Amino acid sequence: MDTEYEEFTVAQLKDLLRERELPVSGKKADLVARLVDDVLEPEEASVEEIGEAVEEIGEDDTFDDDDDDDDDFFDDEWDDFHVARQKPVLDDSTISDIEILKAQKKKQPAFRRQEWFRYRRLAKTGWRKPKGMQSSQRINRKYRSPMARVGYRKIASVRGLHPSGFEEVMAHKPSDLDGIDPERQAVRIGSRVGNRKRAQIHDRADDLGLRVLNRRRFERRGDLQ
């Protein structure tokens, strides 16, 4: 048996080991020994032996009905793990306009504040119009980052829409969800809304089939359940 594997190269031996899901580390002698040991392992049990083993199991060893409850528990956990997101109902013209909007956003440069490369606090803030008579950015020199101008404005038909195509509706309480169209509009919860009211908005949105754009995962304790 060893002589057969000795004729193989190291690369061929590693390929054989990978096919058998065995480690491929070590020298050639180690690889050959590993293959020989795998061949000399006892074969799997036959069908007849498996049948005899099953017959030896008594009725007391069967599964109880309580196991079904455990399965239901895991099913509930899996249902809460992922929720499919609703998608808007859009016509062909709106879909094409959204694609144009995405292409325009890719071409748009990153608008930086004046002297953003010099001060870290300016690099982390938003856009501000440059000031100063001798400002290189205001004069629009080539080696400075571009300014926000009218020419960078996007297509008007889909301006202000969420990237998914939904029209955002701000909500601060469950009653704000009344009258929202689930096919065209989605909910965005206010940043100052607490977990108690947020849970109520989540439940109300699920009942109405609305999508919450900024849905947050939090642990429901006490009366929040």
C-alpha cells in the first residue's frame, strides 16, 4: 500500500487528502501515512447491522411529545430572527428615474469643508460654504475639493425618496401611522422616541403591513412584551 502512494507527488497527495477532508500539512512521509491510515480504518456499518441496532431500541427510548414544544420554541426564535422587508410598488418610469439618480450620486464628489485636511474636527463635520477673499476653495482652484453648486442637483421626479423607492413619513406615535399607503410610503421613527412608544409603533406597523426604515432591535422587558 505504501509503494502505491510513494509514486505520487506531494501535490497529488494533497489533492487526495482534500478529497477525503484530511489535513494536508507535513512532509511527504506524513501525507502517505495519513492516507494509509485512512484506508485501513474500519468500514461503515452495513444496512443489516443498522437495522439490528434499530430493533434493539425499545419503546422507552422513543422521543417524547415534549420535544415538539422545543421545536416550536426554535421556530419562534427563527421567525423573529429575520423579517422580510416590504418593497414599494413602482411604475417603470419611477424605476428608471431611480437608476438615473443612483448614477448621478456615483458621479457626485465628496463635498469637504475648507481646510478639512488640516484639522480633524473639520474632517468629521458636514459641508460649510467657504469664506474669505483669498480662499482657494472659494476661488475654485483645481487642487482644492469642489464646492456644492446648483449643477450637482439630482433628478426632480424622485428627489427626496428613500433609496428603496419609498416616500418617508415621520412618526412619533402610533396614531401617526394612520392613513399611510404601504405600497408607496414607509415609516421613519423620530430619534427622540423612547423604547416604549417605539415598540408600540413597531407592532402597529406590522399590523398595517408598513415598513419601518430605522427599525431598531431592543430587548422588550416587563410591560414592553
